[in-house]
Amino acid sequence: MPFFALGIYFLFKKNISNKFLSCAYLAHVLFDLLYLVLIKESYMLNFYEEICIVYDLAVGIILLNLRKSQK
């Protein structure tokens, strides 16, 4: 639910910092890992959690690097 609320917030926010957005993606990696470990019978496709983890981690790292290069 928190990620859904943040998504709605980002729809209306015009200026979003890369630091905040990268932290949100990296927090979602933690959520995905917990979901993968704790939920035994998922309604998702078998490989979805792994793909989501890789995607969120990659985007979070890219956004952190963009933030560093903008300084």
C-alpha cells in the first residue's frame, strides 16, 4: 500500500528528487525480497518477483549515479 500511495504522489508532483526516487526503488527491492521469502503461495508468475527485484535494483542504482553526476 505505501508504494501505491507514493505512485499516486509522483503522478501529481512535478519536481521529484533523484535521491528520493532512488530510495523508493531500493525500498521496493526490500519489499520484493521479503515477499519472495515470506509468501509461499503467490498469485504472481513464478519469475515475476526476481524480475522486479533486478529491475528495481538497477533503476535505484542508476538514479543514485545520476544524482552523483549532477553535483
